[in-house]
Amino acid sequence: MKNNAITSRDIDFGKWYTDVVRAAKLADYSSVKGCIVIEPNGYALWERMQEILDKKFKELGHVNCQMPLLIPESLLKKEGELVSGFAPEVAWVTIGGQKELEERLCIRPTSETMFCDYYKDHVKSHRDLPMLYNQWCNVLRWEKETRPFLRSREFLWQEGHTIHATREEAEKETKQMMDVYHWFHNEILAIPSICGKKTEKEKFAGAEYTLTNEALMYNGVALQSGTSHYFGQKFAEAYGVTFTNKENKEEFVYQTSWGTTTRMIGGLIMVHSDNFGLVLPPRIAPKQVIIIPIGQKEEVISLSLKYQEELRKEGITVDVDRSEKSPGFKFAEAEVNGIPLRIEIGERDLEKGNVTFVRRDTREKIQEKVDLDITSYVKNMLDTIQKDMYERALKRRKELTFEAHNLQEMESILNTQPGLIHAMWCGKRECEEKIKEIKGCKSRCILEKGEKIDSKCVCCGAEAKEHVIWALQY
Amino acid sequence: MKNNAITSRDIDFGKWYTDVVRAAKLADYSSVKGCIVIEPNGYALWERMQEILDKKFKELGHVNCQMPLLIPESLLKKEGELVSGFAPEVAWVTIGGQKELEERLCIRPTSETMFCDYYKDHVKSHRDLPMLYNQWCNVLRWEKETRPFLRSREFLWQEGHTIHATREEAEKETKQMMDVYHWFHNEILAIPSICGKKTEKEKFAGAEYTLTNEALMYNGVALQSGTSHYFGQKFAEAYGVTFTNKENKEEFVYQTSWGTTTRMIGGLIMVHSDNFGLVLPPRIAPKQVIIIPIGQKEEVISLSLKYQEELRKEGITVDVDRSEKSPGFKFAEAEVNGIPLRIEIGERDLEKGNVTFVRRDTREKIQEKVDLDITSYVKNMLDTIQKDMYERALKRRKELTFEAHNLQEMESILNTQPGLIHAMWCGKRECEEKIKEIKGCKSRCILEKGEKIDSKCVCCGAEAKEHVIWALQY
């Protein structure tokens, strides 16, 4: 039985998306235009993401810190490209403590500025390097069109900012953190993703280059989900971040930054969820298993609690739902909230020695004997669900991956069923802009080891330089 | 050998405090007036605080969420007392995306407003109650005088906001969360604290009453460290948060809020630290043990690593410092950073079968046999340090606790050696204000079960109603 509150995914994908966000109680609109309330179910997902990524960052030697929220205008303006990239979309504090401020302060849209300002006073020698800092915080960008998780004026993210003694080391860091995001999407979120380099037009304001992690949503629209920037010495020059190198000469540091945001929650929904609500891969689900006893019989309750205890011992997150709601209501709730595995324990089933397992991803019901080895069964089942979800998303992506050799082909794909379009490009901005005229299709990334699929640019027919993936995007 | 960068605590307490903050790399000033950079060592402390408190909150049924940073002026103004309490100290965003805003937005000084605005649309029946929400976030108050951690314009905190179907339940929550703060200070931070009720003058703007957790710093000045407010139905009335009660009648919800901040880091420093730097209680220390091998001999290194492995197995946070710095430098660094226990493993000691343990709190060196049961020894030692630190802080507080029966006595105490002054009070605001004229001495809290120590008000001599603790404060 379909959840009536949720529009069909194939009828209106946009409406379906916001319906799932609301039905699974992930987020709600607020009285502040363009800003959302992240509700407990949504925040629990963000906490899981933080937990897993933070552990990985720390294993790689990063430490967390916290920079101020506000940036003085004069400081922001020191790096020209950054300011021209972000100035149009910042919010300005002009009054503090009832007084007009002498200098206005912007709410951070990103914190390169603040990190540089800090680093310049705290680095002296190559022995102080690298400095591998990260922060988890809120940022604000004055977007015009907003959509829960995907684009909102305020969002939560992590921003890593590192400085190094050599170009090689900094570039290695840029690549390493992109690999972390790729691992996180593929292994944890079960979202197959593609990493590559952004074109000059699409790179981060002020970066030498930007690496990006791109995922394809169910409807064939791409989502940029994690970027890693190599800055070279550009910011260091603007902010005066120098160190004494091994040759005892003063030199500017080499810098990176990299970030992922609550937008990943949007990606999770648009890759995996269905008309019945949220579907979560077991590795990211805040609660992996829910046990629903049907009736109050002692055998039913005691078996429920026994399963819970055994599963918890193995580190599986599980609850027995003993609330006063009806079993039918509990099933529907577990379903809309995307809990990967549901165990139904009923009196009549139990008499026959049976219990029922329901996979959220396939909605398949499986009857098993009550005396099975519950922990190894559930562990295997969760692994299978994780793997199957990834495979299904990969299959969908393959179905929605195309090749184009000229603008007509590109246009025809975008008009029929959008997806990831592989096409060769001459490297000229004019061609990129011309392609964008087709429904706003943008370059997603340049494949660094992309094989040549044509010798000519998909747009102008001149000699092609790069194998690029193009798509509509959020 | 005293750390030269640190002013003596007894010569200039204020300077000593900021010296410790800087020497232990906890925080630094930033280019934004009144805002600090929380450096990795300081942030690691905050992460430990979050970890322990968050676990406790969740055990008690609370869930985390995230409200917007910005509050529209019209929404803030709905509750009169709140706005008059906070309006003088907020920062206003007036420009967004290069346009003057139609309505200015303040950066949250606290989020009662946003929670009420959310709750009003999400509560219908008593079956939806209680709603037990908390958020970890940044807030901003435009303070004039600032000091790292103790008072800064932006700070990090958690704010719990709960709504209930009955007064009893909400008051129980208010008390319960105060008990959590008390437990956290005494058991985890090793800071003896006193809980009581704020006077009308000192309570939170808009609260029916405020419970507070008060700690005494080494110099005899008090620090408010955690408050829990009972709002009754006041905010619910202002924001229209109603529910249908069990009698099927519409009623306003009963509400609480409670919070603790990064200020606790300041408290930790001012209670426990010394002229050699930071001193951390083992239960809050991000790193509990540091092993410093002296020299590179194989036996030295392998014993260091063996200890590390065994201690980690038991959940003790420990590292072997194998960096290229000299042992003397490493000792000093471990000391200034407040690592509770240091293990020095030297070649010559080892030949005699000895290793050396150094307690940070007492700076005592203890030689032990190399084949001791390392995990039980270290566990016991950490427990002893935790207990001793609490006992020392308690002893200090007792030494700085006084009784006053009239204004002359009060004045004399405050002029000699400030501390916690127990005195009776008639309940009149005039007397509270008159007492404040003595060096800014304020009521800290009313002891709810305080025995009568006099029958007359310490100020006016009229009949006394309350046993109050008074002190200078941060």
C-alpha cells in the first residue's frame, strides 16, 4: 500500500522529493526564507555522516577547530577572485549591539579567508607544516531558488583547509580527500559516483583547480556532492602566509580546501528512495533494524527483546517498537522512515516457529525459522541490502549514461531522458556556454583518464582535448 | 621548571588565564573583534564535552535537530521579555545578496523563538508530547568586554528546548537537566558545583524561574556554568503553541530550555590549571596518557608500543610521542597541554627494570617496576588523579566560602579575599542592587533547601526569606 501523502516519483519527481522529505520528517520549511529546520530524523542522518567522515579525517591526521562565523569586509576582499565569486551571495551584518558597525561583517559563505588569517600568524618554519585543519559548521549563501537539503541559504558542512610545504604534498592532499569522498559515497551511501576535474568555468573561485565528486540522481539529473580544491600559493600570496623552507628561504605555503554538506542527504533520497518513502543503505541508517512485536503475548515480547539484545551486542542499531500504536501503523512508519530491515514477530507465526523479515529496499517479505542465528542472519541481510542498493543505483546510472558526438545528439538526449552525457570538448569556454543553452546542461567534470570517444569537439567540431561528462544539475 | 611564557597565577590571575589559553593552544584572538578562533586543542576538549553530554541527553530521550541561524525581527518581537532581554545585544543582518532586506534578521542569541515557531505547527495532541529537542550550534551576543571562552561575541553551545503536556512534567525536566549539569561538572570536570534558583533579577528573560549551576574559580570568583529554565506557558502563549489535552480541551504547552557552552573550558582552566599550564581531569582529557621514549633503543621503543597497545585495548586514550623533538621539549609540551599522566621510558632506567610515571596534577614522579600490570596501574592512577583534583577543588572552595550577617562583613570579605558568601536576604530587589554596589557582587543562587543562617536580611535587616549565595562573577 502506497503512502498517500507521497506523490509518485515518475509523475512529479520534484514534488515526490519534497513529499519524501516531509513524510520521513527529515526537514521542514521555516519562517526564514530559504532556510530549513533540520528535524531529528534528518539530523540523525547528518550525525551518522559526521561520525564516519570525521573518523576518517582524523585517521588521516586532520584536527578540528572552529573559526569565527563573521568575516570583516576588508579581510574578505584581499583575494580578488574569491570575493568576486562570493560577494553577490553573502549576507551582511551591519548593526551590532544597536550600533551601526564601522565595518560590515559578512556571514561566512566559506572560510578560506579566516583560515589564511589564522595560518599567517601560526606558521613559521617547514617544521610547522603541514597544518591539516577541518571544521564542522554552518555557512550562508544568499541563494534565490532553494530546495530542502539541495540548496538552502544556510547549510551545514565540513570544510577542510590545509597548508603544505610543497606543491606535491598539497596536490596529494587534494586528491586524497577526493578519494575519501568517493569512498564515502560508494561504500557508505551506496551512491556510485564519478570523480574528475572541473572546467575553468566551473571551478571554485580562486582555485588552481577543483576536483569534484558527481552522482546521478534517479531522474537523470546530476548532483555535485563533495569538492576538493588545490589553491597553489594564490591565497597564501593574498594573505601573506609564508614559511621558511628547508633551504632556509621564505616561501608561500601550498594550500587546499575540501568540503561536503548536508546536501548529501538530498542525494541519498534522490538515488535510493521510492514511492513509499525514504530508503536508507544500512551503513548510513541511524537505525538499521526495527523489531515490531504483534500483540502483547509474553513469548512475542521476550523474543523481541532477546533479538534486540543479541543484535545490539554485535553493534547493530536496533529498537523494539513497544509503543501503543497499531502494528499496521508501525509498519508504515518504519517504511516511510527508511529503516533497512524490519522484523515482525507475531503470535500465530511464532506458534509455527516462524518470524518475518521485511527488506525496505525491495519490500520483500521473508519467513524464517525462529531459531535461526539472528546476528549472522541480520548481518548478512544488511550487507546484501547495502550491496544490492549500490548495484541498483549503478544499473540505473548505466541506463542513463549516453554518448554524444554532436549538438543534435546532445539535444535529443536531453529532450528525451536526461542523464550523464559523455562527449569530447575542445576546451573553449564558448562551447561550454553554447552547450549550457540546451536546458542549462553543464559540464560536470573532465575525466582525467578518459579515453577518447571522438576526435572532435561535440560543439564546434574543432580538435577535441578533453573527455567531459555533461548533465543537467541541481 | 616553570613555563616562562606563563604569568604566575598568584601575581596576575587574568594574565595567567590568557597565558594558559595561549600556551596550551586552546584558542587565539581573531581579526573579528570579540570573536576567537578555537584551536584544535581547545576544540578537542569541546568535542569530549559534546560526546559525554550528548550521550546523556540521548539516554534521557532527547533528539538533536538544527534550527536556522537567523531570526526575523517580527518573530523575535513576539515575546516581550525575551526581546527586551536580548535586543540590546544582537547583531542584525540587513543586506542579503546585495539587496537591502525588507525585514532585518538577527543572528540567534538563543533559539526559544525558532523552537516555538516550529513546535506550533508540529504539535496537535497530548500524544505528540513531550517533544524533547536539543541543538548544538553557534550563537552570537554583542558583548562589550570579551575574554576567551568566558565571554565572547560568538560562542558554541547546546540548547535543549522541550515542551510538555503538564506543568509537573516540565518542571521535572527543568530539574533533571540541572542535575545532568551538576553531574557533569562534579563527576567529569572534577569541578564541585552548587545548584540553586536565580533571583527574579538574575533569571533568564521570559522564564518563570531559572536554575543555575555555579562553580567557584581558584581566585574566588564565581562562574555560572549551565542554566535550566522553566517557562510555564509564557512562550507558548506568545507563539501560539497549543495542544489538545486528555480532556480534549485546547491548552498551551509547558516549556523548558537548558544550555551549556564553551565557557566550561574557561571554568576547567580556572579551577584546575597552574603555573605550568593546563591541568585536565582524566575523564575529560582528549588524551589521557602520553608515553615518551627517551632515545631510540629498540627495547625502549618496543616497550613504549607495548604499553600503548595494552592501554588502548582498555579504552584509554594514549599516544607514543615518537617525534624528532628532544625528550625535555616533549615533557614540557605534555605538561603545558595538561595530559593527566606521562610515562617516561629511558634506556638507563630500563636496565634497572624501572619506568617513570609523572602525574600532571601534582607533578609527582613515581618510579615503578617495568613488569607491573600496566593497564590496572594506569586505570587506578587516572581514577586517583580525577578524585584528587575534585578534592583539591572542593578544599579550595571550602576555604573560600564565607558567611556574612551584615553589609560590613560582606564588604570586608570582598575586599580581603573574594569567594562564595552565604547570607540571608529579604527578597527585595533594592537590597540586591545595593549589594551589587560592593565591587559588583551579585546573587549567584537561592539555596532551595538552605538552612537559615540568620533571621535578618544581610542588607536591610528586615526579616529574611532566602538563603542566598553571593559572589563576584565572570
